[in-house]
Amino acid sequence: MKENEEIVIELSGLLEDNAGDLKKQWVKEMTEMGLLEKLTPVEIEQQSSAIYDTCVLTLKTGMYEAAKKYAREMAKKGVLEAMTVDQIIMGMLKLRDVYGRFIFSEYKKDVEKLYEVLGVYEPVANRILSIVALSFVEERERVIKEQQQAMLALSTPVLQIRDQILVLPLIGTIDSARAAQIVEQLLNSIVDAQASVVIIDITGVPIIDTAVANHLIKTIQAAKMLGADAIITGISPANAQTLVTLGVDLSMMTTRGTLRSGVKLADEMLRIEVVEKR
Amino acid sequence: MSEDTLSVRNEMDIISVRGFGRNVAAQLGFGVVDQCRITTAISELARNIVVHGGGGSVTIKTIQNDKKGIEIICKDKGPGIRDMELALKGGFSTVGGLGIGLSGAKRLMDEFQITSFTGKGTTVMIRKWLK
Amino acid sequence: MEIPILKIEDFLIVSFQIELSDHEIDMLRESILDKIKETGARGLVIDITALKTVDSFMARSLSSIADTATLLGARTVVVGMQPAVALTLVELGLRIKWKIITALNLESGVNLLRKSLKSGKEMVHE
């Protein structure tokens, strides 16, 4: 263990002393591979110094926190600025090569020492590479998740058509994640708008299964608890048949054939008189 | 990863333990509805500890591996549950509650495990995952 | 903690501002019922806007306050339930046992009571 510490100090000292040359070598090799085309000279200088220093710091302290933080930032930036994951990982692999070759040339006269130094260097280098790769995967997953959520929110508009009436037109297939999101959104909208009637139109939902039906019933009951009535409109004959076959208790639901008759019923419930212009 | 165990002896403890659970859930990033589900499930189980178990403890753990989530373990050294099937069915109550404590907590959470030995006590573990 | 019971016109209004222990709820029930007898109130509005958690015990207490108040001649409306609370109560499996009349806010709660008293009809819970 103690020997290890000595090697770490010696190695990180060497890497710090030769930072200028090694960095230049690294940048040169990356430029030859066309990895840095999208970066300005200033950015190249800043980024390569930051990465170089972070790696040496990680080696020196054995703490991977700085490396993780930096990799995460890089992942965010890389994804945003359309720098490919491939390019950044190739760059990191190149840096490992540059360090490795340098270590080899420094210690080539003492093979035993070379083995010891490599024994310290390799695990750290591998760990840093895996941190970088993982950061990119995580960042990508985060972006995908965010986009999925944004799409979920977009897919279910809640429309306020009168002071106290909301309409929720459902379109497309409803899986349980989307159903849960719809229920929450609708209940919040009821309270935000202080709406006493909500019409859920399912004309655009191709298939209603037990799960979707249960979510509908749950929504109606929760709305009722808040003090709002729910009307379901646009159940297709096929869907109605499925629901009956599935044994779903439709007595829980107030239904109307079309959105239009649903709105009319809501008006009646609120005693709103609509005067038609001639 | 954090883990805290709170003792539950009386009804005031029910309020503090569920309040604590709500904070942990909020810090983990659970939304308002999930916070409410978790808090209510804790409340139901903590009340069981006070009413049936004669006191016990609630342990609240955060899980942060590949999946993030919250785990709650409720322990008492009470008489245990004699007819588990009936207790889990819902609508069953020995003290005039609504009788939906156990079955309700199960429905509100993603995972539910119960072990009970007559005369030795009951342990309930519930989990909810951050989606 | 003393919870004020306010009277306006023929109605009593109680607003839960903090989380109550089981014992405090029982105490509150007593004082609400006393106040109904004392004032001859014909309606009761319970505002739970501030409650972030309603478990089955609380739900049962609300339900029993409403039932007893109705027996004493005061129709009861619960107002201001949080969306998350409503959803949780439904998932808890409360739907069959929950017979309380609800309204979105204090104003619509009072309106509902007025209408029901004026028409002489019961408020219905479908």
C-alpha cells in the first residue's frame, strides 16, 4: 500500500512536470484524427487542460468525484453541441495512449518498476474511461426521459370551454403511464379552473381495455371527491361492447354519445342557458 | 442512501413519522401525488402499529441503485395477524376503522411484503419506485 | 390547539389548518356537534384545503362528523380537497364507503347548502 502511494506521487509528479509536452502531443493526435474540428483553438486549450488536470488530480487523490462532475458537465455540453459521443470517447482513449506511451518510455529501463507503475495507472485510467462513457449514457437517458414527459404533457390538452366546464379530448393509445399522467393533470386542472363539470371525450381512443376503463372510473370518483361531475362521451359501439364483456361497472359513469350532447348535458347540469343567434 | 428509524408509540408519533416520510419522498424527487400516496400508506401502517401492535418502529430508507425509490419497514411486537387473507382483503377491521389499512397501503405502493407470527408481532415492508 | 368554529347565516364553517391527531379530531367532533345544538345551525361546511394527508382514520372521522351533524339537522359539505388527496383516497379503496357531499371551494359549498335548504331537497351523492 505504502509503495503504491510512493508510485502515485512519483507518477503524478511526472505527469504534472511534463504536462505541456504531453498535452501538445495529445491535441496533435486528436487533430490528426479530425476529432477537434468543431472546436475553436481557445476551447481546445481550455478543454484539454481541464481534462488533463482532472485526470492527474484523480490519480493523485484517488477521488473520482472531480472526474464524475467533469464528465457529467462534458456529457451535457457534448450532447448539446452535437459533439458525438464517439468523438469524445476516442479523445479519452487517445489520452490514455499518450499517458501509457509516456510511462513506457520513462520506465523502459526498469521493467519491474514499469509493471508496478502500470499496475497503478491502468485501473485509474480504466475507471475514468468508464465514468466518461457512463456519463454519456446517463445524459442521453435523461434527455430521452425529459422528451417523453414533454410529449406526454403535450398529448393531453385540457380545454376550458365555459367558466365551469372542462373538456379533455383523449386521442391515441393509452398505456398505464399515460393514464396515470392524465388523471393527475385532469384533477389539477379541475382545482385550478374551479370547474364543476368535466367532459372526457374518448372518440379518438381506438381500444379501451380493463386498465383504461379502471383509470376512467378512478378519475370520475376522484373528480367527484373534489366536487366535480364527470361525463364520458364518444364511446364507440365496439368499445362499449368490450366494456360490457369485461364486466366494467358502467353505472359509475355518466355517458353521452357525442361531445356535443355531453356539452349540452353539462350546460343543463349548471343550468346555463345558451341562446342561439338567429 | 439514508436510513432512519423512528419509534412509534402513540398517535402523535403517527403524524411525525408520516411527515418525516413525506420529506424523504420529496427530497428523492417524488411528485405531489406520489408523496401523498407514500405519506398515507405510512399513516395507515403506523396506525396499525399503535392500535394493534402496542407500539413499534418505522424505518424509512432511500434506495439509490439503478432504480431510485423509498422503502419503509413497519415493525411491531403485537399479537400478530391471525387470518392474513382476511386482513388483506380489505373491509376487515377489528377496531371499527374502515378496515382498509393493510389492503389500502398495498394498493398505494409498488411493493408490499408482510410477515406475521402469532404472539410475536408483524413486520410490513413497502416500496415505491421513482418512475 | 383550539380550532375556531365560525357561524355565518345558518351555517357553521370549520377550517382544518393543521394536521390533527386522532384525539384532537375526536375533540373537534364533540365541539362541532355541541355548537350545532347550541346555534341550531342548518348547515356545516368543513374546509380541508390545508390537509396534505387524509388517511382512512381521518376519512372515517369526516364521514362520522357529517353523518352525526346531519342527524342533528345540519347538512354537511366538505370543501377544498387537494387533487392528490382525492386520488389517494380513491386508490386506498374508499369509494364504497365515502358518502360525503363535496364541493370545490367554500363558496360553492355554501351555495350548495343554500340551494338544498331552499328547495327542501336532500343533496344527492350519485
